[in-house]
Amino acid sequence: MFKTFNEDRTFIERKYHNPDKEFNPYARMAYHGTGYDEESGLDDEEILAGLNKLHPQIKNLPHPVAKAKALKYVLENERLYINEHDYFVGMYSLNRLADTVTFHKWNDAVYRNKRLPGLVKLENDFNSSGAASIWPDYDHVVPDWDSLMRLGFKGVKERAQKYKEQRMQSGVLTEEQQAFFDGIEIEYSAIIDFINRMYKFALTKKHEKAEKIAACLKQLCGGAPTNIYEAMQLIYLYFIISECIDHYQVRSLGNGLDNTLYSFYKHDLENGTFTRDEIKEYIAYFLMQWSAIGNYWGQPFYIGGSKLDGSTKINDLSYDIIEVYDELEIYNPKIQIKYNNNIPLDFLNKILDMIRRGQNCFAFCCEPGMMKAVMSYGATYDEALNMDIRGCYETGVRANEVSTSTGYVNAAKAVEYVFSNGYDNQCGKQIGIKTGEIDSFSSFEDFYRAVLLQWEYLIEKSIEIGNDYDKYLGYVNPSSMYSATIETSLKNAFDAYGGGVKFNNSAMLNCGFASLVDSVMAVKKFVYDRKETTMSELKSALDNNWDGYERLRAKLRSCPYKYGNGNAETDMYAEMMARYFANKVNNRPNARGGVYKAIMHSAMQFVWQGNKTPATPDGRKAGEELSKNASPVPGMDKNGVTALINSAILLNPTLYPESFCVDIMLHPSAVEGDDGLAAMKSLLDTYMENNGMSMQINVFNSEVLRDAQRNPDKYKNLQVRVCGWNVLWNNLSRAEQDAYILRAETIQ
């Protein structure tokens, strides 16, 4: 379909790193690609040396001003990329070099001098033990793309200047507010100057694309985009500067990519600016930027949604984006679909068909449940209808909410600490609370109460730790680039990450939830109900990682009282424990004038916290992965996908207003033909109609997965949906692959 793009693709794939060499996608910004002009700027070491010389000049300035000047220096000295094989520009140094004289120094100072020493020590204990994972989060930002599209970089800067002038004329501009506006002016002036430098550099190039690139950059220097190519270039520029210099990870490309770009698309076709095929080719170059960057977590954008009158926002551009994506056969960016019963059936079937063919980039985000979730913390109906989807599938009020992922609480640790009376063998110290020796529990009620007390302690202390550092987010990392796009922040004359927006929220994540449920039920059934073992024997089995207790482990693993199988008693406990966590978290005040929101999501903690969690009563061995999201323990959902959906629905997903996701796995034979598409839609509809929020689907045959494990060269393009993103099968660890194979075997 894309003759020119196909000729250029190999070069774009090398824009950020060499894909033929070993690559760590977690450290993707530390790499360099090819095609950059060495004469146009400095290398990393030279920029870092210049920043160190700059530091004495900025170290005593207000943080927004100091950070802006550091960003300005980097942009002034970036090596440039105006390449004959690409319609999009590039920056050579991506690894947040300005942080060395700003963020790192300020963050260290906060940890040393401003925070409570006891909570810093507890945070370190939680992180090292895997009891909870806690760190400042700057990775879930969605700017007001509408403002950027209407105003451009220059217009956004001028709007901020007007708000500053209003305060000056009224005599109410404080020194702090002066610094806030000055930071914006310096940063946006630097961005415009950087674009102008690229424009002049493009004029020196003689290749075919250079003239179009130069015209695009000239327009973006002076105003707002006028066509879809300029609009996509603006999105890319904002993204790459924000993430790679400004230290704010942009977690959605557009306020619905199809809707953000649709007016340009329609205008270009009506006026003959581009043909539809030309637009599709530009889309191919655009999408390929993020595939080439190779962020492990994937770069998200969403499409679709509903208008106020109930009609769908799916448009012709929505179809074109999906068609191009399918043609490219890439797995990054990742795409969220705002799902409702108004979605066109042919559009839905196209996506479902891509999934059953192995294109696992999609997550379905169900509008009704997600809207209720957003309204539960104070958003209006209109705000909920037009919410952004951020990151993996998190909710957020458009242009008026900052929400940070404050802490990932490991629910399985609550069980461990009951058996150890709060002592953590991973760290060799008391981290949980003392709830008594296990021999003192005469009933299941005693044990269950102890689990809840341990869990409560982890939740409460994680919130306390979060509040301790949360108030310093804007101090450590001023968000001038982001705040300038948010009119509420400008009206308040306050950094968006310092409390300048309407919703200044924090999220607390419930990790390893099914592992918790299955462990509690194992103790209930085998120790107290059936009396097939004792707490002492079970503790000995756990301490020995099941060595010598293989028969007991086999019984516990085959126990039918597992989450995800539609068992009434298990589901009741699961529902109540899910509610317990949500009740402890939701709408608790945070340190920035907002509230906490519960989130049923694990990110990579199902692996990382699993590595630090010893054997658990459900039969899991030490170090093995924990359950993820609202999904069952791998291999334990044995009663079919309908039973799993029913179990997940009973948890009341809207109690998790930041996000709630269930992962389902289907066998290829179950989704064949038109009946297969109808079956997949039926699952989605059932989930949506019962307040489900997000769902992601893998279609796997265990035999194929085993063959892929044995013969990786045959399956270089095999994709797997993990925990809010998709990766190549060959990039998973052997243990992660084994978990997918185990689960695939249970659905056959």
C-alpha cells in the first residue's frame, strides 16, 4: 500500500537505536540512532559538560525558571535530524540530560532535607521487600491537545502571557506566580526557537521531503497547524520534547487521536491538500515513530467514544488509522478503543479480527463503567463523557486532572506477614505488623482478620508515604510545558503538578489480588473447613518452598475455590476484599488538595513483586509471578471465560475509578468465522453492561506457544498482550512465557 514508506521503513527503524543489536526497552532513551547531522549540535557528553557550566548560574533561581533555562540549553544544542527517509524530525539526545542539574538535584534534596526520615526509611523497606512499590510518578500526562491544535506553540505561549499580564495589572502577581509564568515563557520560547532552527536546517537539505518538512516547521514556528501533517508533527514534537527533555511522559497522542486530527483530515480532503492515500502514508510515518522508539510499556492513544447526543465519534479517519496499523504489522503504539453499544459493527469486527490474527495492541475501554468511575470522584457527566484515557487504560478528566500512580500495594504480602508475624525474610527485618503467631489462630476468622490488618497497614502506610512526597511533585519537577496547555492552571497561576488543576489526584494500586484471594481460600478450606493440614504444617511447607510437601501443594493448586471460576463462596470473598481495598483508598485526601483513587492494575509488579514474595498458600512457589490486574492466577481459571467475566463483574469495577482491567485468553477455535466474532462481541457486551471498565484479549494455542518457545526464530512477530501493553513473545522471560502457556492449556 505504501510504496514510499516501505522504501523508508528500514531507515526509520534505526532512527532511535539499532534494532539489530541488543536493546533494553526500559532504557530506550539512553540509545542513539542514525541519520543525525553531527555538525548541527553536540553529543551527550558535550551537552552534559555545558549543563554543568550552566548550573552555577541557575542553581539559586526559582525551580520553574532554572528548569526552563536547562531545557533551553539542551534544545539549543541538540543534534538535528531532517532525513530523506522520514517526514518527521528528530532529536539525538533523548535521555533527559537536563535532569542532571535540575530534577536529580532537587529530588535528592527533598529526600535528604524535607521529607520525614521515618517514612523515607519505610519507603525503602517497602520497595526492597516488595511489600509495596512507591516512587514519584511523572508518567501519566495528557496535555490539552485541543489548545495545542487551536493555538500552536506560539499561541499557547501568548495565552500564558495574557494571564500573567492580567495579574500584573491587577497587582496580585506574587513572586511564585511570576516564576511560574516565566518558566512557561522561557520553555515555549525555546521550543519555538528549536523548531525555527530545524526549519532553517531543513532549508539546507535538497532531498524530496525537505521542502515539505521545511514548510511544516515554518508554520509551526508561527502558529497553529493547518493540515493533518502539521498536526501530527506538532503531536510528535510535543511528545519527544516533553518525554525526553522535560521529564513528563506523554500518555496519550491526542484527546482521541482520530477526533483530534479529524477536522484537519476532513479539511485536507475537501480542499485537495492531500488525497486519502497520501494521508494514510503520513499516518504510517507517524505511527512508525513510536514503533521505532520501542518503549517497553508501549505508547498509547485512544480512538472512538460517544458524543453528547449518544452517537459515536468513530469517523473515516478512525478506519484509516486502524487500516494503516494493520498494514504495518507493528505492536507499538498501543491502542485503546472507547467501547459502547453505538460502535459501528464493521469497525468492531475489523479490530476483533486483528486480535484473533495476533494483533494484540488493543484494549477495550467500556464507556458506561468508566464514566461512572470518573463521576464517583466529582466529575460531571460531560467531563466523564469526554475523559481522556491515559497510559494503559487509566481515566482522567480532560485538561483538568493530574493523577499520579503513588503506590503499588502487594496484597500477597499481607498473607506472608500473617505467617511470619510481620517479619520479612527478604529484608531480614520486621516490616509488617505483629498480628500474632499462627498457632494462636483458633479459627479462620482469626486468620482472615489478621490478613486484613496486615493489608490495611500496607495501604495506610503507602498513603502516608505518598502524601509525604506528593506535595513536592511540582517543586521537584515543575510542569511548565504541560501546565501551559491547561487553562485552569493558567487561571490559578499555579503549576498543574502543584495543585493548579481541578482534580489533583493520586492512585493506589491493588496488586496480586487473585493471589491474595486464592491464598485466603486455600487456608479456609484446607486448614479450617476440611482440616487436611494445620497452620504449622502449612507454614513449614511455605518456609521450605514446598520442598517435601509436593502432595499438599498439588491439592492446594487443584482446589476449586479459585478466583475466576464463578464459585459463589470464593467470589463473595473476592468481592468483599476488593471492596475493602477500595473503601480504604477512594476519596481519601492527598497532599495536593485532591483525593486518592483505587486502581486494579499491576503494571510489571506481578513479576517484580513476585520475585520478592515467598511461597504462598495457593501453591505458588517463591519468586513466581503473582496474579495481575483483575485477572486470575495463571492456569487457575478452568471453568471458561464466561465464569471469569462473571467473577470479575462481581468485584464491581467502578469501585476502582482510576482503572480496572481484566485479561482474558481465548483459544483460536473459539473465535473462528463470523460466529467467533459474535462470541467475542458478546463477551465484551456482557462485561460492559455490568459496569466493566477495561478488557484485553489474547488468542492463543498452547501448542503454538510451546513451538515458539522452542523455535523463537520462527515467531519473531508473535505478540502478547501483557498488562496494559503488548510485547513480542521473544522478549518475554522464560518464566513469563511458561505462565502464558499454562493459562493457554487451561482454555483448551
